[in-house]
Amino acid sequence: MKIVDTNIVLRWLLADHNELSAKAEKIVNKSKPSTLMVTDVIVAEIVYVLIGLGKNRTQVFEAINLLIRTIEFKFENESIISKTNQYIKITKLDFADCYLLARSIVEKNEILSFDNALNKEYIKSVS
């Protein structure tokens, strides 16, 4: 197992740098299934970078979905990241709040927050 950093995943996703994107593509293509670990922190950074590049929520959703479907990648918490990605698409919450919401649902934990938007989504999700 190898842990990949944000830059490798972004170069692979965006194909925006001739040399580094080619190297990232080679890393992914030469890897066996489930051997490239993508941590939750890396997913968060990918989302924030994509949004910073002007990608809309649907484009971010599709990018994370592509990662999830690519067999070479393994996620630290795939069920939580998958659910987080759904919330990215259907809510206006930021990644951290989507992650908290997803984690609370998957792990059946209550959320305590002063964030009204997060609390509203949490109540909708558990009702």
C-alpha cells in the first residue's frame, strides 16, 4: 500500500501539467487495485483545491466519484467519503460540514453544533 498525496491525485484528475500529469497517470496505471491510499485529509484538500480553481459542486462531486470508481485507489473511509460526496452535491455545506454529517450518519453518532445549516441537514438526514 502506498499513500498518495494531493498533488499526484490532482495532476491525475486535472491533466493540467504535461510532466507531472504524465507521471501521475503512470503511477495510477502501474498500480494494482486498492494499493493507492487516499486519506480523508487528502480528499478534503482535493475538494478545497477544486473549489478554489472555480469548479462547481457538481464538478467536484464527479471528480470524487471518479476517484471512488478507480480501482487503484483505496479510501481510508470509503463509505464516509462516498456519503460526504453525496452531501457535497445536494447541500451548500462546506466539505468539513458534509464530512461531519456523513460521519454522523454512517457511524450513527449525534452532531453537536452551533451551525444552523449543518443542524438543519442533520435533522433532515436522521428523520
